[in-house]
Amino acid sequence: MAAFKKVLTDIKRQESVHRVEKIQATIEQQTTFVLNRLRREGRSSFKDLCRGLNKRLKVVVTFLAILEMLKEHQIALYVEDNDPKQFYLDLKGIEEIMNPENKKQEQTN
């Protein structure tokens, strides 16, 4: 009986087929997409940024682009109410968001 189960298990493994899908977006394209959205609309949640992305792989590539932009300090990430599921992205630094008056004073000097 154990040998029978082993043969069936091996057959199931052999029949595994995975569909490979070509990604229609690059990290560079999604970087441009995110930067353009943030310039146009300002601070945005990841959920809002991904609204309208119709492919799961495109969401993954967008997330990778965001990680790369964070690493390169092109954007800032903020978590509200200590809930890591609710994070926001912005082109502005935390100092500028928390103290907008300081930024205005720097511009007038």
C-alpha cells in the first residue's frame, strides 16, 4: 500500500505545470508610474497606487519599484497609527510634512 501511495505521489509531482507569463512592465516603467502619480496627486497609499493595475505581477513589479525608490531616497514612506498595512508614500521628506512652515521660511530667505 505504501508503494502505491508513493507512485501516485510521484505522478502528481510530475504533472505539475506552471504557466509562465511575460511581465508587461519593468521596474523602470513602474518607477516612472509611481513618481508621476505622486507628483500629480501627492501622498498616496500603496492600495491607491495599485488601484487600476489589472495584473498581479504588475502589482509585484510596482512594489519592487517602490522598494528601489525607498533605497535610493527618491520617496518617503510613512506608517500611520502603527499599522504596517496602512502605509503611505510621498515625494516630501518627513521634516517638510511635519513642519511645512519651516520649508516656506527657507524658500523666502
